[in-house]
Amino acid sequence: MLRHVEAPDGVAIASEVSGAGPPLVLVHGAGSARWSFDAVRPHLETRFTVIAIDRRGRGDSTDGGQYALERECEDVAAVVRDAGAALLMGHSYGGLVAAGAAQLLDLPRLALYEPAMGGVLTTGETIERWERMVEAGDRDEVVREFYRDIAGYGEDAIDELARGPVWEARTRIVPTVPRELRAELAHRFDPGALAALTMPVLLLLGTESPGWAVRSVRAYADAIPGAELCMLEGQGHSANMTAPDLLAAELERFLAR
């Protein structure tokens, strides 16, 4: 079932809702949409009402005017409030968004899978080059470079992705990537704000994940009192696609307590 929630600035945030049980809101990363959780949702739907959102500017969500990370946090907070006492999980850039939304909410539990900490994903020069490539219509190459340089994929894995059913969807939403990377680059990590979080927090990190993810997760772990760190053995930045059963099992273990 598709549901829309209106954000404070009037943007309509779409969510795919499935399953039964306590509500669990899933927030995808840059270069993705709600379909990034398609492989995970079936493992969670027997225990949770899964609410996989399309962040603003993609999928069935609308978009706003000037982009800001703060608006994304407000979007997620609006979806969580609409769902009730929802659990929240964010991945990558969506983890940064979810952590910001958590500061606006009274959440029962929060899970963050390799949340970006600000200033770690890429450089301003790369963002500007990707913007020029998008303008020139070379979206396919931008997606390839994004998965190689940020997600840590090898060329064979990228080729496999390119043969998959959602590659075209990835190229359609690639114009949203530079603005999000620019916001991540400008974001300043605030340990004090994270230290004020009072709900139980799970941090997920793949043993094969890129260096920026390791640095980010360690920073979050140092900042959030009592945060639990879970290592995803043999996985990288995309266990939601490569090991959805493993990711779902760890989420269920933590969230269903």
C-alpha cells in the first residue's frame, strides 16, 4: 500500500507500507529510493509494519524548493509521527537523516547502518564534476563512479548492478545525488547533539565496508551513550541487497526487544 505524508514545507513524502506489527520506518541512502529495501522487507514484514519511504525528489514523493538536510530530517520526523510510536532505521546518507530526525522525536529505538557523519563521502571537486556530467546526460557513468568511489563496489559488482532491474531507476534519480553529497560535505558532526539521544541505538557496520563508513560509525559510537555496535561479517555498504536476511535478523534482534 502506498501512503503519503505531508512534510512541514508541503512536500508529499511517499511510503510503501507492508506487513503487520509495530511500525518500522526505513530511510534509504543517496542514489536510491524505497526499492533499496525490497530484499529486506519480506524478512521484516512478519514482525513489523514496514514503512519504506521515498525521500523527497524521487519515486512517488514530490520535491521542494531550495534543498537542505534539515528539511529531510523534518520529512522523516513527519512520517514517524504519522505512523505513531515508530521504530526508525536509516542507511548511509539516510542514516545521517535518521539521526537528525531522531533529535526531533521521542523514538523507542533507532538503528543506523553506516550513517554518514559529514565531510567524508566525497570532495567538492567531484560533486561539481558529477553535476556537469549529469547536465551533459552522462548519468550512467555518474552512477558507476558513485558505487565505485563511495559505496566501495568493485567493477564486476557494478557490472552486475547495471544488468539488474533497478539500474534505470538509479540513473533517473541521479540528479538528486550532488545536492545530497553537497549537504553531507557541509554538515558538521555534532557529538553533543547525538549524546542527548536517550533511546537505545544500534550501529551497523560491514567488515568489508569502505574507510569512510568505519570512521563514521566509530564517531557515532563514541558520541552516543550506550550505543550497540554490530558487525556484519563479510558484508560491505550494501547488505540490504547482498545479505538482506542477515541485516533483517540483526534489526529484528534489536528492534523487537
